[in-house]
Amino acid sequence: MIASGYYALVVMLLLHIATLVVSASGGAPKHGSILGIVTSCVAWIPFVGMIMHIITAVILMVDAAKKEKTVIDVAS
């Protein structure tokens, strides 16, 4: 992180924001993306950042593993 000048946190913040926009428009769970945004903002704090990244990763994986209850038709 330090070697990249914390640039990786900025990139991940932008990716989490983009994921939030896509999730909001598709009706997918948004809490993983919101937590990712918060994590990207506080990750410069050494141990807090590490713990937040672990929590965010687990929540994002659980969200990804959940089966969809509804089918979204993207063709229409």
C-alpha cells in the first residue's frame, strides 16, 4: 500500500462505487459495496484497514454465494 502511494485504495474506492451503482440498478444486495466504500476510506489505518478488509471480503463472498430469488431479464 505505501509503495503505491495508497493509489490502490483510490482505485478500489472507485470500483466499489461502480459496483454500488450497478447493484442498485439491478436490485442486488448493496451492503457489501457500501462496506467496501467505508473500508477504502479507513484502510490507511494499519490494523483497522486489515480487519475491515477481512470483514468486507467475507460479506462480499457471502453475498455472491447467495442464490438469486428473482430472475432479472436484461433482454427487455
